Amino acid sequence: MSDTLDLTPTSAVVALDVGGTFVKWLVADHTGVLRKGTSPTHAEAGPDRAFEVVLETVDLALAAVPPSHTAVGVGVAVPGTVDERRGVCVHSENLGWRDLPVARHLREHTDLPVGFGHDVRTGAAAEWQLGAGRGVADQAYVSVGTGLAAALLLDGRPVSSGGYAGEIGHGGALDGEPCACGGRGCAETVASAAAIARRYTAASGATVDGARGVLARALTGDEVARRVWDDAVEVLSALVADLIRVTGVAHVVVGGGLVHAGDALLTPLRERVRARLTVHPAPRIVPAALGGSAGSWGAALLGWRAAGADLASIVAAYADAARRPDEPSPRTSGPSFRQRSAQ
Amino acid sequence: MSDTLDLTPTSAVVALDVGGTFVKWLVADHTGVLRKGTSPTHAEAGPDRAFEVVLETVDLALAAVPPSHTAVGVGVAVPGTVDERRGVCVHSENLGWRDLPVARHLREHTDLPVGFGHDVRTGAAAEWQLGAGRGVADQAYVSVGTGLAAALLLDGRPVSSGGYAGEIGHGGALDGEPCACGGRGCAETVASAAAIARRYTAASGATVDGARGVLARALTGDEVARRVWDDAVEVLSALVADLIRVTGVAHVVVGGGLVHAGDALLTPLRERVRARLTVHPAPRIVPAALGGSAGSWGAALLGWRAAGADLASIVAAYADAARRPDEPSPRTSGPSFRQRSAQ
């Protein structure tokens, strides 16, 4: 791997954002996205099958590199406890992986340099470089989706601590509802998007279209929905206040599926976080700008870095492209990623 | 200020660890301490008087530099919310300071390069470089004394966030006992050494010789003392678990006055922190090695750095000297700092 790659307009990277349900992939050159798609992860078929899907998706994405271009690197982001330095997925509840050397396997499979990251930290890095955190040296990114986790940027550097930084969704409490992690009363049992839906159904007996459905009912006066939503915001506010007390950051980007709730989430969250802080200044709590694409953008950056490319010029080009998210969000109606036809 | 000072055996720094009750000072050359002492801070006489004491103590320490030596820098650590980068004490409850440009004033007063730090982060830096944290890249230092605060070393770098990192003693809760910070139920109202004594007196009506006295009573079967001690350990365990969940560190050094309780504090603290963690590995929770001298050693390092000295060689020499603390501790009966007579 060279120290700095001579970027040509025909270099491309392949990026994968591996989730419990879908693997999102894209092919990007130095100015933006050329191709993209999703593959079902098939995690229900077991850990080996899920990893096969990852390899198949890399092959698919490499095959989608336009003939005009040459793949120079691969970036991949995976969920769970991830040790970026060793390139290992230490443990992923969703995928059933344990101590899986993902980076090495992908390197051997593709014969390309591989950049490897944690899904939340990779998405956070994209927000920091391209989205709602640009120009802020000390900040946190909190992802509230199926799971709940955070990523930290301190003094301009991402923090990992062997993969355990930001695992705020589990532990801390001593009683409450049993959690998949083996603990009780974990934040994920109350404040994740999945928990909001589950708790509503448990309390009301009614099925509901996810956290989105609970919010819709809360806004139309459903008392059970209101309480479940309120509990989630309360637990989130305690988590965000803890993050701030420990790290001192004054800028918090909220991402993950739940942020699509917009002000119904952010307004009470801001109020309650402020109520919990006494010596810290009131933080800026802002929604993620890249929506569901943050992980893919971040994985592309990982791929470029692994390839030895000069990241600064790519970040500058991507920052323009990324601010036009490909997913509907409450705050934008802009066009999707710039799509280009091959050759 | 030169980039790297040509250290001579006759160079010396003056170091001040400013506390709410005493200013500890020392004069050190590149191998260890030459002179030291303490001055009462007189904080009760107001913020201006407290700062006069700091200036007078610097003069005293400079006058104590042996005629064989030349002072080349000053290091100073102060309590409160401290912005190291700007050299400003943003706010100190104990000293009554607000937005005081301590570094600039000391520079003008002494005409020497001044290194400036937060008392807890400075003591922590000494533990990391010379004491119980040597060789660990990701760790936290928790100081439990009159107040309660933490310092973070992540990826080998201290974290400050404009002075707000590690201010875990205040905020977070929404009810409980009123706190000096304006909040309610802050950890400092239960788990600081001062709170332990105060809560015991409030509950029993009996005056007591500080947290040390409460522990002595708890160990001899005093039920109120046992409960007060237990509450403090419980709150500390929640704080340490929060620290670990947010940052992912697996190494925690406990310092400040309360650590002199030894295993009566550390054994239940370790057990309860572990009970609160589910996805994080059990951390190492170890007592500080430098006792009450950590802040002074750290301030000396700040002084050397400000003077442009090569820190690595000084750290190597100090690490030997510092492991012989000058204060009685449960874990050592070694000699005090090496004292040298001035010719």
C-alpha cells in the first residue's frame, strides 16, 4: 500500500455498510457515488451465511465498478463490538459473529487494501467530515435505531478504546426489564426504536408500525403511546447527559432511524438534557445530516484511506455530494446522490 | 521559548498545585525535587487574596531555587473548570475565580514560560506517566476528595473538551439533595469525601473526623456510618460504570483523599462496577500511586514542557523518584521525595 495514492479520475472504491437486515453497498470515485444497492443480510440463517453475504456483496459491488474505472480499495463497516485496529469484529449480537477477522478475510478475498470500521463510528466519521458535525473538534454522535450506541470525536480524533467506546446502550442499571446482553434495565430496553415499538405492543396489546407508529399514535392522543415515547426520551436524555458529563462535548449529533421523528424527539430531548446539566453549558443537539447513508459514506472514506488516497481532497468533494442525502428526511427535499452513467 | 531546551544539570522548574486549602509548591531539577513546601490559600479572604497567595507562593518558590540552579519554567495546576488551551480558569467554586487568565498573569509576573493545567487532569497526567497508569493508552483517573472529578486519557492523549471533560461530580440527576452547583442529587452530594462526613453528621448528629472517621465507625458496626459509606460506594460505582460505558476504558486509577481507605473502598467498588457492566470487560480499578503528590509532579512536568524541555528523559528520571511518595499511603512505607541540600 503506497503512502499516498496518485488519484486518477478512474480510481474507485467499494464500500459496504453491513447491518442486521441489509448490507448497503456503493461504488464511488473521488467525486461521488457511481453505483449502489442493498442485499439482504440473511442473519437469521446464521453467522456463516451472513459473512458469505458480505463476500457475495463485495463481489457484486466489484462487478458493478464501471469498466472505465479500477477498484483501488474496499471499505466496510460492521455492527457490534469492533476493534478497528486489529480489523476484528469482537462480537456482534445481530450477526452472531465472534472474534471474526473481517478485514483479513476481505483482504484475502479481494486482494485489495481494506478499511474496516464500526458501523456507528463509521457513520459518525461521515457526519463529522461531511455532515452535521463539520468543523467541531469535540463532539458525540448518538445513533438510535434498532440498537443504541454512540461515537466520540475528541480533540479532532475518533475514540475507540479497543471497540468499547460508546457502547452506552447496555449496562449501567441494576434492575428493570431483562436485556439481550444479559443485563437488566439497559437503555436499549427502553429507548431504542425497537424497544419503543415492543413496549407499546406489550402495554397496549396492539401491533404498531415501529417507533414511527408509536409516535404517530402519541401525537394523536394515545396515552400509552405518549408514555412509551416519553420514557424513551427520558432515558435518552440521561444517556446524552452522561455522555456530556464524562466527555465535556458541547455538540451532539443524533442519528439512526429514530431521528426521523424530528422535533418530536429533539425538542424534549434538548430540554431534558439541559435540565440534567448544571456545570456544563447547554449543548447543541442536532440531527444527523446524512440520514441512512452516513455508514456508506464513511465506509467509502475507509476504503480510500486504506488505498492510501489523500483524504482531504476526497472529503472536500464528498461534502458537497453528501449534503444531498439519498433518503427522505424532514430537513431536505434535495436530489439523491449524484448518479452517473458508466463511461 | 525554544523548541527543545538544552537541559543542563542546573536547570530547574517551579511547580504549584493550587488547592482550596493549601498551595503545594516544589522546585525540581531534571532528576527530582530540590525544595518543597505549602502555603495556606486563604480562599476565605476572597478570590483576589487567593490569587495574591499564588503569586506570593511563586515568588517564594523562585527564591527557594538553590543558587546553583536557574529557574527555566513554571508549572501550575488549579481546580475548577479550566481551559488549558487558553490558560484560563473559567470557574472555580473553591477559589471564587471566574475567567481568570492565570497563565498570562504568571507569565507577566515571572517572565518565565508557564505551563498551566487543571488540578485533576494534571495529577492524572502524573499518574499516567509516573504512577499507576504507566503504559496504558486508554484509561480514566477518578479523584474523590473534597470534590469529585475525573480525567481521561484516550489513545494516549489527555482529553479536555475546553475544560468540561470529566466533570462527573455535578449534574445528571433530577432530584435529591441540593448541591452547591445549583443542581439536585449530584454525585458530589453523596460520594465525595466531604459529603460522606456531612451526611453522617446529618443522620447521626455526631461530628466525625471526615470520611476517614465515618469509615472507622462503619468498620466497628455503626449502622448509620455503614449506610452512608455504602451510599457513597454505590454512587461511585454508577459513575465509574458510566465512565467506562461512554469511553470504553478498561483501566481506572482512583485517587484523591478517599483512596486512602484502600480495600474498604476498592473491593466493593470493583464488585459493583462489574455488576453494572454487561458488554464491557471487567475493568482494572487500581489506587493512585503518587498519593497527594500527583498534582505537584504533574505541575513540574507542565513547567518543563512550557520551558521546551525534552519530557521523555525527565519522565524516565521522575518515574523512579515518584514511586517513592512523600505521603503515607496504605501501600508504601518508602522514603519521601529525595531531598538534596543546596550546596
